[in-house]
Amino acid sequence: MAKTILLIEDDLDIQRIYSMKLDAAGFKVLLSVDATQGLTELKKEKPDLILLDIMLPGKMNGFELLKNLKEDEALKNIPVVVLTNLDTEKDEALNLGAVDYIIKANTNLDQIVEKVKSLLH
């Protein structure tokens, strides 16, 4: 059975490209454009891993969502990989419980897929 990835990313082009690449690698991909929609998806289906952008529209950014996830008994053990263009927030993300911090501009899609595979196998 395919592992499920929840991709929380507000850039629809990035979301589409990442989703296609992860799908081609054999993952089931759930998509959300903001933290609120991400929480709704989490209530419907618990993913095996979350790819989380930090800069999100709406009332909650990625850090706030990450903090909420790690405080929730039902969700705290889902690995979260932060995907961002911010190169200054790594310590905060890791301190909040992210398992990795990837700067999108410095990383190609194959590297992201390999990171996801290594975390889920």
C-alpha cells in the first residue's frame, strides 16, 4: 500500500510539480494550500509524512501549524519535513519538532523524493 504524504504548500505551481513527482515515485499525495486546510485534511486521513511550507496565507503559518501538530497526541508522531525558501529559520523548525529542513531553492525534486523515501522506509 502506498505511503501517504500531505503537502501543505500555497504555491500551486510548486504543489503541482511536487505532487506529480511524489505520485510518480509511488506515494499518495494529499494537497493543502494553507494550515487550516491542512488540519482539515489531517482529520480526514492521517498521512505518513507531512511536507510543510512555512510561509502560508491565512491565520496560521507553518511554524504555528507545526507547534499544534506536535502538541496533538494523535498527530505528534507524524514526521514533518519543512520545505521553505527561508534559510534563517532552521533552528526554530527543528526545535518545534521537524525531522528535516529543506531549502527549496537549494534542493532538486529528486533529492526531496529521496529524503521522503529515507524517512518512510
